[in-house]
Amino acid sequence: MSERTEDAGGFAVELPVFVGPFKLLADLILDQRIDVCDVPIAAVTDRFLAYAKEAERWSLEEATWFLAACAVLLELKVGRLMPRHEALDEEDLLGVSPDLLYARSLELAAFRRIAVELARRMEDEARHFPREVGPPIEFAHLYPDVLEHVSADDLARVAATLLRPPPLLDLYHVTPVRYSMEEAVEAVTARLGSLGTARFRDLVADCRERIHVVVRFLALLELYREGKVDLEQAETFGEIEVKWQGEVEG
């Protein structure tokens, strides 16, 4: 190992699990003599970038090899860290214990007996058929009269309950729409058509309710989407300057 270290030369690393040339570290990881999860690749990359900044040590071949080696090591590390589904075979389940093997044989025998019993019962039950006809007519007088104790008043109460109209939905918490988008677009267009440029604060100065301000702002966004106005805001939450760019309606 010491001979390979002297021949490798070049970029070296100092890690808790290894000290020496990086090429030798990569060989040991690929030979599974060092766990790739114990190697902080980010720290190695930072060390190599600092090493490569010195002009006299820069080597394109060494940098290319380093990138390729790091890509392989990173792929190995990700593969080790990602969870993998492993199907256990019979040996893994039973191990080498004869007691486990004997217990497993008893379980398999019990499952076989249950399977045979279920098959026998299904075969026996397949010979039975349900009776689909009712009792004979001569026994009709024995049927209980379900309407014997039901009066017209009882039917009226049931009908009143079923036909009762549903309660009215209370909409006191819903703000009624008193201002449409068309009205807001007309108001903004008329104001900007005469002024040319205005602040949003001035465009909503005549609004008495908050919902009017919201609808007028939506109308302003619609005009901006159509390219009829231009919006400017110098700072966050600052004044919105609106400039009319559409045709002036005469």
C-alpha cells in the first residue's frame, strides 16, 4: 500500500477513515475495503476546488478523472443510503436453527389441514339451494297485517314530515354582489380615458365598500392583461401608478 501511495501522488485528502492520495481512496472504496458512506464527498470536493485554484497544480486530466470518480462514488453512496426491498428466502427466514425448521413444518401442516377442510365444506354447501317461493296460499291468513294499527292520522303525519319543505339557507354571512366586473371596467376606463395617468388610490376614491375596491382592482388586472393599461409600483405595498394605453373613447 505504501508503494501505491508514492506512485499515486497528486491530490490528497485527510479524512477520519483515510489519509493519503484520493486515487488510492477511490480504489479502496471500489474494492469495498472502505465504506463509501464514511466518506464525506462534499468535503472532498471542497478540498479539491481549493487545491485546483493554484495554477501550478492545475491539471485538466486530473480534474476530469476527479469528476468521474466522484460521480461513481456519489452513485454508490446514494444506492447505499436509499432503502431497498429485499425478498427473504427460506434460509433467511429459518436460519440454521432446527427448532425454527420444525415449527415451520408444523405451521405448514396446519395450513394443509385447514385447506382440505375448507374445500370439503364448500363442496357440501354447493348441494344446498335456497327456497325462493313463499308459503302456500292456505297459510296466507296467518300472515300479520302490517297496517292493522296504522290510521289515516298516522299516514298524514308521515306525509307531512316527508313533504315538508327544506329549511331556508341562512346567507346572512355572504356579502351580496352589488357591483359587477363590467361596471368596474367601465368606471376605470372612463376615469383613465380622461386623465391618462392616475394612482390606484384615486381610481377607488369613490368606492364606499371594500368589495367595490376589490372588484375594481380585478378590473384593473383584466385591463392590464388586455394591454390597455400599464402598471408601475416603485416599492412593495407602495402606490400603484396606472397609465392608460388603450384608445380614448370619444
